[in-house]
Amino acid sequence: MRVEEWMTKNVVAVSPGTSIMKSARIMKENQIKRLPIVDAGGRVLGIVSDRDIKEASPSKATTLDMYELYHLLAEMKVEDIMSSPPICAYRDDSVEALAAVMIEKNFGGMPVVNEDGKLIGIITESDIFRLLVSITGVRSGGMQLAFRLPTGTGALRAVLDALVERGGRTVSLLTSVEEETQTRMVYIRLRPLPDDEEEKIVAEMKAAFPSMLYHVPGMGRRKF
């Protein structure tokens, strides 16, 4: 899945000379947690987060009076605290690869740039959550079945054929390989069915496939 398909395109950015106070206000007004810093040509120079701003602001224990505090915050610029050079993403990068980088680096988001280094978007943890919701099909409301299957050929086909025979229609299928055991976890979400039909499918699949570990009822049965 390409970054361009999931990134936020209408990005709020500021120039290096923007004050920390103004940047904090922009973040609050736009309900965002990070700001790319760009030059006059739109090229990304750095990025600043709400955490950076909080760490740069004087603590409540400061001996400065209100006027001095206000003056200090007005004088400090984002270029003084931004992370630079930033690690940027490109439109053709995969979201999965970037998610791994974000976990490793403890990033909440990354600017997305074109070949000239100009800002064209931002990919954040919220965008990745949107992707997760989309690819799992959770909003369809159907239940999800989980199996542990061997990595050899034929095992997954047998499960899918059995579901079709029982009236199950697949919404999404996700897998992850466990190298140590040479098995893979398979998660299959089905389109919603009446409760009695879902219960019948669960009972019959458990009987036919001991590798079925559990099922998760659809969202329609849960109240959040």
C-alpha cells in the first residue's frame, strides 16, 4: 500500500522563523501534533512536535515573571528546536515499511516529499489507523475467525473452501508468518450473517479445523 494513497495531503506547515508560541497556537487550532518546517520554496527543513514545544517551554518553577516569560516564548523560533534534517517519506514508499520505521524511531508521523524535497503530505499514526480499519473490514460488522495453519500449500485453500460451502463470504484475509514454528496466523473476516448462521459456522469450522483458535463477534454485537 503506497503512502500517497493514505497520507494527509492538506498539510499545515510553518517557516523556520515562526515563533514557538505561534506554532503551539497553530497546532491547537488545527488539532494536530506536529508541524513540518519548510523554506520559501516548500522544501522540508525539519519537523517539530507538540512534545518538542512542551520540552522547550519554561517549567512552572521558573523565576521569570509573566512579561519575561511571554517575551521568551515570543522570541524562540521553531528552527531552534526542530528535528533537522528530518526523516522523510516518499509517495511511492509502502505504508507498512514506514510503520516499522516509526515504531523503531518512536515517531508519530513523517513528512512526505516529492523528488525535489518539497512537502506534499504527511503520514501519521492516525493515517495508519485508518489503513488498519480499512484493510481489516471491521466496519462491515461481520465476525472474524482466527486459524493457525502450516505454511505449506493447500491449508488455507481448504479453510476458504469450507467457509464458502457453509455460506461464508470473505471481507478480508490477513496473515502473519511465525518463522520459529513454521506456521502462520490467518485472520478471516466474513460478511454479516444472522446470529444463528454465524454460530453454526463457528461450530462446524471448529469441528472441521482444530487449528481454529477463536472467533471475534462482529461490531454489531458490541456496544462501545
